Amino acid sequence: MLKLESVKSLKDLRETLKMKRVALSQKDDPQSTIQVKVTMATCGIASGSKPVFEYMQQELSKRNIPARVSKVGCMGFCYAEPTIEITIPGKDPVMFGFVDTRKADEIIERFIRKGELIEGIIPINYETA
């Protein structure tokens, strides 16, 4: 249990908690943060989407990239599982297929951080998953 030694430490704790609350509320707003949707239907799980989901959650957090990683059902690209959809605020969603943890690292570094187009993009014909 946290022991507060002074009024200043209480105020500091209050400010820290306020900042975390604001960050969490923005994280849930699809317009203000990067959205990462990982397919977790039967075909995705069988193809290895669970480690990809866990990797994306851990690495985005570790690299201080504000993103919401969520599980979604089938996106209709079973042949390319595991698949993920990345939506960067203000841009169209981009779908990647055959994603493993190595490809997920490349997506984080090159596509999300640098904005580069990389191999593995699936042409999509829908608005969003």
C-alpha cells in the first residue's frame, strides 16, 4: 500500500492519476489514437494470431506508442492469416497479412513510426473491420 508522507506527495499522486485518466480516455477515442485490430477468429488463432496480439500489446506499450490493440473476429482474409488492420488517425485503414512477430516489429518500426509502406499489405475493399 502506498504511504503518503506529505500534502505535496498527495498532490503529485493526484496529478499523475489525472494524466493517466486523460491518456486512457484518449486511447479509447478512435479519432485520437492508433488502432490495431488483430483477427482472433478460429482461423486467425490457428494461424498464430495470439502471439501477434500479445507482441503488439507489449511492444507498442514498451515503445511508448499510444495505440489501442483490440481483438476482432473474421475479416474475410482467412488465406492470409494472421491478419491485422492498422488505422492511424486521419488516414485510411491498412490491412496486413501473414503477420508473425518479426513482421509485427517491422510494422511498428517502419509503418507506424516512419509512415513507410511495406510489403504485406492486403488491398481492401471495405471501410473498416
